[in-house]
Amino acid sequence: MTATISPLSEVTRSDAALRTFLHGLPGVDRVGADARAAGLGTRSIKTTAKAWAIDLAIRMVDLTTLEGSDTPGKVRALCAKARQPDPGDPACPSVAAICVYPSMVPTAAEALRGSGIHLASVATAFPSGQAPLKVKLDDTRAAVAAGADEIDMVISRGAFLSGRYLEVFEEITAIKEACGKAHLKVILETGELVTYDNVRRASWLAMLAGGDFIKTSTGKVAPAATLPVTLIMLEAVRDFLDTTGRKVGVKPAGGIRTTKDAIKYLVMVNEIAGDGWLDPDWFRFGASTLLNDLLMQRTKLATGHYSGPDYFTLD
Amino acid sequence: MPAKKKESADSAVATAPRLAVRKTYKLFIGGAFPRSESGRTYVVADSKGQFVANAAQASRKDARDAVLAARAAFGKWSGATAYNKGQVIYRVAEMLEGRRDEFTALEVPASEVDEAIDRLVWYAGWTDKLAQVVGGANPVAGPYFNISSPEPSGVVAVVAPSQPTLLGLVSVIAPAMATGNTVIVITDAPRVAITLAEVLATSDVPGGVVNILTGSAAEVAPWLASHSDVNGLDLTGVADTKLALELEQAAAETLKRVRRPAAGLDWTADPGLAPMTAYLETKTVWHPKGL
């Protein structure tokens, strides 16, 4: 994969060079990718390995609420849950981050103070990304100024799909600059990219532009995260590390609801990208309902009997 | 020469006895008929000890799946009007009437099929009458209406009796259903139970309202008794007193409603209200009057 093109610093020089590079990436064998992802999903993870995987998955959760109906009260409740997901068991680890809309960042920043939990804010006219660049930059700066240390931006799928790659590249670069010290997660919205080839291209584009994480979806479009799409993105970050020496994280988001699903993703991370990514700094789950299922499974392993949703908070 | 060969092949086909297409007895979970997640089966024999079928042997994971299905179905079923629930249960009786030959072929006495059908009709009639009998307006010392109304408990796990097969199943499923609960039944009579599941599946019973697990109660019931998302436990079919005690103790951890009728029940007698009220909770509402 790396033998294709001239030095990577050259490829973003012009629209033509970038297009040549992105279209020069090897095509994705759709059937092969689906089959590989399905095959990795059949691994059986039990007992102590399962307990380890559940705790790791909890530590990787970006506990998310992105509703028009979000209130400060709901965000505070979510932050309390992020700090201590299972009040019945102090040994239960806290989650990686809280993910909210920019208007909720001040509330969340206060609620999370001193906990070490990251605070992610979506920005750049989430979820559509259809706004002028200036608005997107202001959106980002406001979120960072309010205390977000991670920014989840959406790419302009319209520009990407019509082939204006340099425009998307420059937009990501500009947002990265506006982020300052905050980490930048680039949402590809793979459900709207149509082909796996586009997912691979968008992944490379986002990484070349300086994204610290590539994220599958906003969660507002179906299909959201799927195993094969995440597989392609994991291959991309692995190859990007080999080529450039810079490590980029991956965040599947949306549609991951059960422990079984989460463990399938972890197996895939280990097999495709390697165990270097089995860490909350390099792999995250964007989820809200997943956490409760992880907690129920954790309780099942600890107590020996099945737990129920009545015993965990809804938000 | 080739023509002649073909002719002989044709006649061989004509004379070969037709191979019977046998039914695979699987589980009934969420309105579908899946095999056991464990892939296990066990041999079912008829009353003469002859092999008749391989039935699915449910595992704890099938029980867990059944709880998920029952919980998912609970909201809609408990919210259905009493009249609608009655119609659905009456429909089960209608379908059972049409399939009586299937049950008599499974060595269920014709009189027992009749009893089962009549019992379904009886419970269908109770759906819109129970609230008046066990609920009502309470006189209170104050300017309030005080109204008690029965509400279903939720997901009820039932160990069905071994005998009588059909009437036993109907007598434990129908009362829990009629009161708006969703049911998970463990039974060791797979052929009758799964044939009954086919009746339920074609009777407008929403998927997940009744789930049937065939296999060993001693293996599966403890997982349901300790499951936090199960609200009621019916031990009618547990003959082993030691097992029954263990199940009761496990159920107490999560404050389940447990029903354990005395042994030697007369199945043809009037069941009374106890099977229905076992999984009802009384909600009492105070409402100011004179405003």
C-alpha cells in the first residue's frame, strides 16, 4: 500500500496531486472485507478474557448525548455516571470521555472537574457539516474555550463526494489549527460515503490533514458504525503509522449497543491494527446505551446471575 | 439404449416409498422458532418408548434471549386493552379447536384438548372482568377518589407441569397472559408444547408474549429464578421440593412474585382467581374531588 506514491508531503500540494494519491490507494474488496469482519466476529471470548475486555470497553466509552432535548440536568447526570458507571461497585472503571453539544460544554466541564475524564464536544455544524467555514471555526473555538479538550468535527461529505478533496483537506487543517491543544476527531460519516473505497480515501485524507482520531459516524445517519467499515479504518491507521510514524486513533460510533458487539470490535482492533490500539487513547466507542449492557454483563460475571435494566440508570 | 435406461429409472422413482417429512421441534422465542443456541438436542420417545423426535434442549443463553424477547413484548402487551387481550386469547382457543387432531395424534386425550380449549375461553372472558373483581373504588376519609387497579408484574417464568401436557401448559400460560404479563415457559413435553407454539404463532399473539423453552427445568429454571429482569416465577411444574426451595430462595434475591401451588392439583377443577392474581400488583391512585 505504501509503495504507490511520492512522499506524502507532496500529495497535498494541489487538488490534482491529492486526487491522484487518494485514487491511487488500493481498492477495497467489498466481499472480502465483509467476510473478514464477519469471521473476526465469531471469536469466542469468555471468563477472565471477557472480564478484561468488558473493563477495557468501559474505559473506552465516549458516553454520548447528542439530542435537541439535552438539558444541563441530563448532562450532569451523565457526567455522574461517567465518573462512576456502577455505583454498586467502586472497582468499576470510569469511562474515557463525555461527548456533548457545544452549548452543554460549560455544564459538563464543571461536572467533570478533577475526574480526569475527557470532555469531547461535537462542532462544525454537527451533524450535517453544511455551514460556512467561518461558522465552523467559531463553533470549534467556542467549544474549546468553554473547556472541551476533544473536538469531534464532521467532514463536508458534499465536497468530498463531488471530488473537491483539497477543500475538505484545508477545512480539516483549519479546524485542527482552531482546536489548539484539543484533540481532533474527524467524523467521516461512512453511512453517506457509499463505497468502502471512499471510506479508505476519507480516512487517509483526514489523517493527512492532521486528525488525531478518525470516527465513523455522527450516529444520526443509518447505517452508523459497522464492523467492515471500522476494519478498513483500522487498516488505514495501521498503514499510516507505518508510512509516517504518526499514530492515529479510531472511534466507531452509533449502533454499538451490546457487549457482544463491543467485544467483536476489540477483537478486530487487536487483529487488524494490533494491541497498540487496545487503549482508550487510541480506540473509543461512541455510545450511550452500550454502557448499560457492559455494566449488566459485568454484574453477571461478578455475581453469577443475569442482571436487568431496572438496576441501572437510563442516562 | 439410453431411452430404455431412462424408463427403468422412472419406474424406480414411481415405486419408491415417499420419505416422510418430519417436523423439527425447536424452541419458541420472540415469535420465531430458533434452534437452541447451544446446538443441543435430546431424544423424545412416545409412551411405548419408541423414538419419535429430536427436540431442542434449551440452555441458559436461550433463557436469557427469551427474557429479552419477553421484556421487549411487555410494553405493548400490557398496554393492550383488556378487550383486545380477550380477543387474542379467544383466537388461541379457535385455532386450537381447528388443530385438535394434531394434539390427539400426540397422545393427548380428546377430553383434555376440550378442557384446554374451554379453559382458554374461560380466561379470555376474564380479561375485562378481573379489574372489577380485584380492583375498585375504595372509601377513604377525605375529599378524594381512591381507586385501586390491578397491573401486570412483568415477565413471568413458568415451569410447566409434566402431566397433563396440553391442559397443564394452557393452565399456566393463559392466566399470566390474560393479566397482561409476558411469559417464558420451561417444559419437558416438547412435541405438545411446540405444537401449541404453532397455535400461538398463528393466533395474533404478538411475538415474545409467550416464549417456550424445551428441556430440563433443573438446568434452566435457576437462571430464570435469579435473573434480575424476571418479575414472577411459577413453580407449578417443579415436583422436586429441594429444587423448588432453591428456586424460591434465588427468586427472593430480586423480590420476585413466586407461586407454588400444592401438589396433587385437580387440573379439571375450576382454577379460581389465584393463577391470575399471582402476577398482578395493585396500583392505588388518589385523586382529589370537588374541585
